[in-house]
Amino acid sequence: MVYDPGALNASLAAAVGGDLDLLAELRGAFVESAARQADLMSRSRCDANWHLAASRMKSLAASFGATGLMALADEALDGAPGDPVVLRKLNAAIEDFILG
């Protein structure tokens, strides 16, 4: 499944206007934070750590208007900790943001 980074780009453009350097910096911070939460989820060994990282992922996605990523975070919160299917989807979505 491909996630459209257009919502992220639109949210960032609305926030920073025409400042391309700031846009790139915020986009990089978003991707870095999302990747960090996905990594924490993949290394979670207990329910609490999984839920904390998934909740942070959801908050991050909501802050940037990344609704597809929010839905994946919800899927993680509703599912079993360590679910490899959810982790693959999250990593694929983050990769789409990197490439987009």
C-alpha cells in the first residue's frame, strides 16, 4: 500500500510558506521521528513499550496531517504488540514519505 505524502507536503507548506530550507528541515524531522518510533516498536518487548511508541507515532502523524500513518498507528494500538504485518506497513509508509 502506498501512502500519499501529499498531505504532509501540504501541511508543511501551509506552515512555512515558501521557505524551502525550513520545509526540508521539518520534513526530515518528521521522517526521522517516525522512523525512530517504528524502530522502538520493532524492539518492544512488552505491551507498554509497544503502546507508547504507537501512541507517539499517532501523535506525530496527527501533528503533520499524515492520516494514513495515523491509521497504521491505530492498527498497531488495536493489534498485538510486535505484529510484523503492522511493522512492515509502517516501514513501507515511512519509506514512501522518504521517497515522496
